[in-house]
Amino acid sequence: MTLAEYLALRNGTDVRGVATEGVKDQPVTLTEEAVETIAKAFCVWLVSHTGKTTVRVAVGHDSRISSPSLCAAAAKGITSTGHNALVTGLSTTPSMFMLLKDETRMQETPCDGSVMITASHLPFNRNGMKFFWQKGGLEGEDVKEILTLAANYRFAEGLTGEQIHSPYLEEYAASLVKKVRTATGEDTPLAGKKIIVDAGNGAGGFFADKVLAVLGANTEGSQFLEPDGTFPNHIPNPENKEAMHSVCEAVKASGADFGIIFDTDVDRAGAVDKNGAEINRNRLIALISAILLEEKAGTIVTDSVTSSGLAKFIAEKGGRHHRYKRGYKNVINEAIRLNNEGEYTPLAIETSGHAALMENYFLDDGAYLITRLLIALAKAAKEGKELGDLIASLQEPKTAAEARLNFVQGCDFKLLGAHVLKAYKEYAETLPYATLAPDNYEGCRVNYDEQNGNGWALLRMSLHEPILPINIESDDEAGGLKIAKALYSFLQQFPFLDLTPLEQTIDSERNKLINHLKAHKNALAFLF
């Protein structure tokens, strides 16, 4: 493979590509040979950053159909250059970092880095690689360096390192159980609670038996716990509407007190309350923020699409809301920066469900996030309260929508996208009923007054794709429609944008408003 082909596999701080045939017009780009070579390059990177001559690298994988073979290829690459591999088999992404922090493990089989074979929530034919070393996850520039080494470095030949097969997921699960027991002072603090898990056939099925059941919970009604890389039931993704609907219905059908959903590699999570309502996006951020701020006041870093109601809620809980750029590494690095400057910042979290706590090495770990919620649930039950009581005062928008606009194929979307954002900013500055958000780190966020939408719109560029996402929220039933129509009128001047998704948003908001008015009319008729 050429340097350009290797670099094309970089996706932010990960390696990602097509690993399985079967999807039209999607040829395989992440081959076993490529993974083997990238693993060799990671060893070279570790040697240069640790000062060692020989390193040991742990390798694990998620449930994708291509994952076992790519995991074997990575282990082969490590050992064929004289380094040592510890193969953990089915794993979660967070567990592959926590292994490096496990003192007992590090005494037995010390590792200098780890590789997770996963492509998170992407379709079945995709796969990738995530990299860790003792200091945390690698940055984008580190991954670029590794891919450059894969293309250009002359690796040692004729060497054979040691390969050990040693699963770690049960030990990782035991550490979560220990945390709950320590925090609650009980061996089975979840006794009497029915808590179900929807793993979406990803790697998160262990949580039901190895964590919840051990803590005393009844997990009957859990679904899709068996690993299956074809994802036959739904995409393992807390942001996916079908997936969230599935777990919400499962909670209602089983009469559960709490529901949990993980993405494929368990670095993200969502939850469901006993009524079958989502605890996701702003509600999830509010819940974990309330838990942490009750312990100590501080700053909460989120991505750019969080609601105004969330900022108010965090302030009421004694915290400061710091809205930053999308991208989980962006919010994590911003939280680390603030802490380094002396501003206590216990949480970095995206609306996607990526949550990283300072107390947990700022590792985005869905299972750890849920563990923290379980501790709060157990404590609330002792006081005769519900977990949802913690976010009862959260003001949620009446309408919320996202439209993702595609650029015309072949255009310079980055240049044109910057032009659109600049034009929107200049346009907003001329509007008497709109103001630019004062704390804006990404794209252009504009606040609309009560008569013209009573909410906000954010236009930004996707981190990796030729897409211009638009997020809209309003505190009025008709506000989302007003803002969407105003944006449509403004964006019609740019022929390189496909406005179809925004047209669909307008139709959807119009239908919601009609249904709301009908329901309101019926309610009034009933009353009178």
C-alpha cells in the first residue's frame, strides 16, 4: 500500500476502513496485511516513545465478523518483528486501556500499549483500530505518524516474539462491581431492582451477567447480549432511533426499573427510565453532571449541540457549563486543559454518549458511566427516591431537530463550508431578532428571540465528512418550524448544498405542530 492509501485510513484518532466484502461500491481497504503492518508500526512508535527495545502490546476485538481475523493479523505483526503480544479476545475499548492501569495485570504481564480492533457503531462491513499507551489514547498526529511508518519503515525480519492468549473482560467487569460495592457499602445493592441491558449484539453483553446480576439485579428482559457481527436486530448505537426505541420498548415490556444500551465497543452508553423514556443526550449529560456536582462544584465540558436548558441546569447545580467542539477527543482534551490551568473539571461528555470522567483517567467508557449511574440509583432507592428525581428540574426544548446537508459531489466542501458559515455569521449580525452565541467554539450558533423561534440554530462542518449539519432547538412548539424555514430561505443561495434534509425537517416540524394543535384542541373540547 502507498502512503496515501495508509493515510486515507485515518479517521481522527482511529484507523477505519472497509474490512468485509458484500456492500456494493465499497471495496475492502482495511486488509489483514494492512492491519499487520500498522501493528508493526505501532510497535516502532512505542519503542521510540518508551525508550525500550522490545515492547508487549495487548490486542482485543469487538464482535464484528472481521474482528477475529484482524486481531490475529495484528498479533502476527507484533510478534513477527520480535515484540510480544497479549491477545485478550472479545473485549471492550475501555477495557483495553484499563488493562494498562491494572496493577495486578501489569505485574504478571506488563504491557506498553494496546490495540482494539473496532469501528464502533459503523456498519458490519467496516472495522478499525484504536490505540492506547500508558498515558491514554493516541492523538490524531500520533496515528498519522504510525500510518506513515507503516508505509515507509523497513521493519525487522526473521524475528519471533511471544504470543499469550489471556482474556481480560471478566477482570474489568469485577473492577466495576468492586466500585459499586465500595461506594454503597453493600454486596448486592441492586437487589430488588430489575435492570435490563440491550447490547445490540456488540461486546457489551457481559454487563448483564458479570456486573448487574452479581450486584443483585434481576436482568430478565435483557436482549441481544450474544455477540453477532452482522448486527441482526439493530445497530448498537445509543444515537440510533431504532436502537433506542428497541430498548425503551423492552423496559416497558419487562417492567424494568432501568434500561441500559451500549454501542458496539462499549465506549458509549445511553439509558432508559422506568417509564420507558430515554435518558440520552441532554438528559444523560444532566444526570451525570448532577451526580458529580453534588460531590463538588466544577466545570462540565460538552460538545457544541447541547441545549440552553442544560446550561441553566448545570448552573443551578453549582457548576459551569463549557460548551466546546464536537469530537470526543476535543472535549476530553479541553477538560484536561482546564484542569491543568487549575479549573476543576470532572467531566467531558458528548451528546453522542461519549463520557469521560477525570476520576477514570478521562477515558470515554460507557460501562463506567453506567456504573456511576447505578451507584446513584442504589443510593436514591435507599432514600425512597428515583434516579430521575435528579434531573426533574431540567428544562427540555419543546422541539429539537438535526438536518445533515450534503455538498455536491466533487466540490471543495471544506472551502465552501467555511464560506457558508462566514455568510451565516454576517447575515445573523444584521438580524434585529437574532444574536450570535457568545461562547461559540465551532461553526456558527445563533440565538433567535421569542417571536422568531425562541431557540437557537447551529451550523457547523462535520469533522470528517462532506456534510454541513444543522441543529435546531426551540422552547416553543412552533419555534423549530420557524427557525428551519428561516434557514431554508437563507441557504437557498448556495447551489452546492443539497437542502433535501432541511426540507424533510420542515415537513416533520410542520406535522408535529399540526398534531400538537389537534391534541390541544381535543383537550380543550374535552374540558369544555
